[in-house]
Amino acid sequence: MVTSFHIPRLVIAAPSSGSGKTTVATGLMAAFSERGLAVSPHKAGPDYIDPGYHALATGRPGRNLDAFMCGPELVAPLFAHAAAGCDLAVVEGVMGLYDGAAGRGELASTAQVAKLLRAPVVLVVDASSQSRSVAALVHGFASFDPQVRLGGVILNKVGSDRHEVMLREALEEAGMPVLGVLRRAPQVATPSRHLGLVPVAERRADAVAAVAALAEQVRAGCDLDALMALARTAPSLACEAWSPKAALEEPASPAFEARGPGRSPGNGAAHGKRPIVAVAGGPAFTFSYAEHAELLTAAGADVVTFDPLRDEALPEGTTGLVIGGGFPEVYAPELSANEPLRKAVARFAEAGGPVAAECAGLLYLARSLDGKPMCGVLDADARMSERLTLGYREAVAVSDSALAVNGTRLRGHEFHRTVIEPGAGATPAWGFTHPERRVEGFVQQGVHASYLHTHWAAEPSVALRFVEAAAARP
């Protein structure tokens, strides 16, 4: 049912990556949360790491809004699902304000998300190497697309009082409100490595301190009352909030209609106890979308998290195994040293148990990673590479598996600095149709392993199919 609801909201954007979006967005989330507000955190695009900091700042799951992987039509419903009952929503943008999927115009850009949410935009500008020119820069961003409402600017990396005065004077001439000024503060910078920021799970105590410092910096440098007033100018949204149960009841894609299982949510538990789906977590496997666990639960499974770095056995009664993304390359010695779990995973896969592995999960299932023994489920070896593989992909399932039937189309995302040889098994998982044509991944018995990250809200049938496969295990 389509309803009209109102939640104050802001989109935090920037002219380019590296301007300070994460600093400002996370700091705002934490500062408003400290005021006692329920803040709904969001990230435009496929990023997994920033939402971890957002969750730490707000106490709520960080959610992604990705118009490429889920389609523009799901952005507002997914937002409404996450933000229900909150006092404020803060959406951190991706790259530059108008940067989106390569060759697809505004698709998946921060600007598109802001328009779909009818949300005012706050532009974070790295002012470290400019003064009056900031007005020309901001004017260009404000006028480029009249449907994007730029409500104000937060100036980052300001060097001195005199520098601030010059910047404010220039923006006053341009008629653009300055909603905050942040000085250079390297002491609150968060450490990075080959794929971006170090995830929260790997530096929990330091991450808590960093988020607290960001909140203090934003509280001292930004006009929180003015920002809240701007957020309240966002009009009501008319849409039906996404729900995992309702999503599982919707008509499936043509491939699932023709060849897939039944569509009633909870089928997996219809003939006995609920199947147990074990989901890898801990510092080595931090990449996941909150909607995946929600869909698995709605489809009839009990979701149990385990840590491959520490747990020596799969959770008792496991009938399905999900191993998502993360940084196994950082923890290869520790993962390898946990031989009891590696053998347990191998036995589960060899017995035909359904396994869904994405990126880090693919590497963990390989024979070796950087020379360290892994689970040996796949006849393949993985290693670190100098080359970063990054970008959106359009894919079609080229074989039946525990996740999808042949012909199922999904959009996904690759993000890794590793290679696996061979790159595809005798029965591949996906055929990529854009931006390049190739097959990728492995399907064998119940295993579906691939580099491709997918968002199951785009095709909830995969969660239902996986739970039914798990329920069929003895």
C-alpha cells in the first residue's frame, strides 16, 4: 500500500572523492544521535565499509541505496523501510555528486538518489587550496541540475581564521549558506589500505574513539540546528516501504517463474523445523547487506553468525552456508590456521550443502590464498594482485545453482585486488554481459561461488531458493 510519510533527511555530497563526505556524514550521524535523536544511516552506492562506521555512530544498521544494483524504483522503498520511526535520516553520497555508473548518465549517482528521495543536499568542499574560487565551484554544482536542491555547504580542511573569512565572503556573494567549517584535523583520520577504510570490526576500540572524535569535530564546526532545519524542509515521500515478507510474495523474474520453486515466504520451514543458515562474520568477513539476513529470515530460515577466525565448527545444525565479502587476504594465516573449520566447511560442501560465497567467500573456498591452505572446496588458487578490479556488472546465471536458475539476470559489483586461477570452473556461476563479456565463478554441487557482489532485494527469489535448498538438507 502506497503511503505518504515524512522524515527529515539530508544527503551529504561532495565535488569529488576525498573531500570529506565520510567524515562529515559519520560525524553528523553521531552528533545528532548524541542529542537523543533516532538517526537512520544510509550510503549511496555499493560501499560496505562506510556503513560500518555509520552503524557505530547511530546504533542502527548501515543501509545502502544503490540505484544500479536494485533499480531506481527501489531506492525510496528501501529508504522508507530503514528510516521508519526515525527522527532524521542522513545519506552519505558516493564519489562526486554527479558521478554514477560509467556510461549511464546519472544512474547510481548521489544526485539521482537525492532526487529520488526529494532530499536537500549539503555539499562538502575541500577548501584547502582555494579561496574565492569556491563560489564558482559551488555555483556550478548548484546550477548543473535544477532538480537537485543544494541547501548549503560545509567547508572542510580550512586552514585559518583568515581563510575562513575569505571563503564565507565568496559564498555569501553567491547566495549559498555555509552550514559548517571544519579545520584540518589529522588526529581523527581513519586508517586506510588497499580497498579503502579499515572496517570497524578490525579496529573496534579505535573506531569508537574515531567516531566520537568526528562527532566532536562536527559538533564544534557545524550548525546542527540549521542542518536540522534544512532536513525538515524535505517534503513527504509517497511510496510503499520495502519489506522482506512482501518482497518474497511478489512475482518472480521470468527465469524463476518458468523454472524456480514456489514463492510463498516461509516455505523452507513448512514441513519441519526452520533451516539454519550460518553466515560468516568477524573481522575477515565484514561485507554484507542487512537486507540479506532479513530476506533469509522472512523466507523461513534461522540466521546464525559465526567467525571463521575463531570458531572451529559451523553452528550446530547448519543446513545452509553464506560466506560474503571482506578481507581474507589480510587474515590468510589465521584463516589457514583454523584447520578444524576449514575441514568442516569442506565436508559440508562435499556433502552437497548449499553454499553462497561472494568475493572473500570465493577466496576462502579456494585451495589456497597467497600460498596458505584454505578450504579446498574449489580447484583454484587465489593471490593478491597489483590490479584493482572495480565496477558495476550486468550478469546472467549460466547454470542452475542453489542461488539462481539458468537465465536469471542480476546487476552486481566487483571490488577486489586479488585474482583466482582459473577464474571460472567447468560450470561457471555468471556470464557477464556488460561492460565486458566473460564467464566467471564456480557452481558445483550446492556451491555458488563468485567475485560478484549482489543485492538480494533486487531479486528476492535467490534468498527463497537458497532457504529451500537449506531446508531440503537432512
